Amino acid sequence: MSAAASPPVPEFDALTTPLAWTGADGWVAGCNQAFARWLGVGARRVVGGPLVGLDTEQPSRLAEALARGGGDGAPLRLRRLALAYPGAAVRFADGWLSRHADGGWLLEAHPVDEFPGEDPLHALPGALSASLRGLAHELRNPLAGIKGAGQLLARRVQDDDSRELVALVQAEVDRLTRLVDDLLAPVPPQPHAPLNIHAVLERVLRLAEADAGWGVRLVRDYDPSLPELEGDPARLTQAVWNLVRNAIQAGADTVTLRTRIEHAVRIADAPHARALRLEIVDDGRGVPEELAGQVFLPLVSGRADGTGLGLAVAQQVAREHRGSLAYRSRAGHTVFTLLLPLDTLHDDAQEPGDG
């Protein structure tokens, strides 16, 4: 079953806005070249299937919009659609859905990042920066106390498991002390060196196991073919741990760490032949709707006991590695996506054909 084409293709192909249209039955009758390029497939592959089949996150929302019919003639706005051709990467857009004369629909997609949030570098005033330095100063004494207690405990434990946990506590206190020192007296970023991202993730999972115990199922979904990337392992550990800890504190039963290679990706305004796509997926409560555009701002938190610093730090670490951090969320399914370019070490990587 397929719909008859409605709008004239040549006129729509001259536009840079991604457009797709359907017949009255809701099946895709055509799309312009901008829509096909945006999805990363040929235009012919999009035609002939249901429009709702392109929605990978909430197809029921698009189906309900088509069923409502837009009786008053006004376009329907659908925020943060997650669209993809089966097997291709997910793309995100704010969509406008309008009815045309023959009863079919026109979908106008305005591509967006997943949920980038406002840039904290521009939103953080000097007074707030001073407050953070004050907080860092107050943290120094408790950290010193924890470090001293850890050193005493290390002399008393006998079994290997306890020694490993004490060593983990001491290493984390040292890392937090360095973070506090950086807030009080910022130093230039450390030179990046080749690292294995899975080694970073394994350290984060060890922290999560110590923090959550058996309360959360931690799942590894790694791509073993990933090459090394250039980075700072301590800073990346901090960023990923902040994201995993947020998932745990949001009531997740399962947290998945997934790594993949993404080809021909654009991060900010820079194109990259290959990038690491690291996803932290959880089934917790999700990001509150009222915080959707602010979660990366310092001191913004959805929890009464939250500091609101974890995501701001994670986004800063992404920038330090020429990458990006974005998210998509609904109750029961939240995905934070860290994109890190791989072409510094692998400039000879070739982009795949469309196939």
C-alpha cells in the first residue's frame, strides 16, 4: 500500500529544509533531497512506508497527530522528533505537520541536537563562578578527612577485596582533590594522549558497582573494534561517572554503556570522518520537562539534594575533547550521548558509501 505523490518534487528539491509528504493513508509518497540527505539514505528508500515508521522513539505521538487531522487547518508542532530509516542513525528535529488539499500530510523537519541545552560558558555569570570557588574551598577539609581515614583503614584491612575498595576510595579522593584545586586555581588542560575508552568505562563501572551495589544492573554493550582516541582519562572518567551516577540517582534499574563508531559526523561546525558515539542509557524517571533546556547549566538539578554540577562538568569535558554532549529523554528511557572525534589519530579513515 503506498500513497500517490502530492507536492511537485522539483520545487521541494530546491529547498534546504527537509520535507516529506504522504497520501491520505499516512504512507510516505515522496521527500525532497534535503530530507533524504538528512536521514542518510536515498530518497527512494524512504518512499512507500508509513510515516510513523520513521519515528524511532514515540511513533504513537506521530500517529495521534495524524489521527487528529488538524481540523482547523493550522500546522501541528511536534517537538524533538527522533526519526530514522531502519538501520540508520537517529536524527532529531522539531517537526511541523500540515494537511494539504488531497488529504495527505506534509512534514517539515527542522534539525536540532538531541537536547543540547544552553551553553553554560555564556550563562554562568561571575558571581556564580565565585560561589563555585567558595564551595570548592569548603570541600577541602572533608576531603582531607576522608583521605586520612582511608590511609588508616588501609593499614587494617587484610583481604584482597577490601584492599581493592580502599584503594578505589583513595584514588577517588585524590581525583576529587585535584578537581577542587582546579576550581580554586584553574590550570591549563593536560596534553591528551592515546587511550582505550573501554578502560575508562570499566573504571566507571567499578565505581558504579561500589556505589549502587546490587541495586542497579550494569550492562556493557561495547564495540571491540573501536580504535584508540586522544584524551585525558581522568577527565573522561569524571564525565562518564557523572552521567552514570545521574542515571542511578534517577531511579534506574538498568544502566547500559554502549560504544559505536559513527561515520561522517558533524560536531558543532566541524565535520569528522569518524567519531566515537558513547551512549549512557537508563530506564529511570527521565529528565523533568521543565528542565529540558537547562540541564547543562551549573546548579540546575531535578533533585532536592542535587548540586547541579555533574552535567555541567560532563559537557565541559566533552568540549575539552572537541566533542559534544546531548540527550533525549522520556520516562523510562533516557539516553545521554557523548560524541568524540576519532580523526586526530586516524586521518586516513575513509567515509563509507551510501550502499
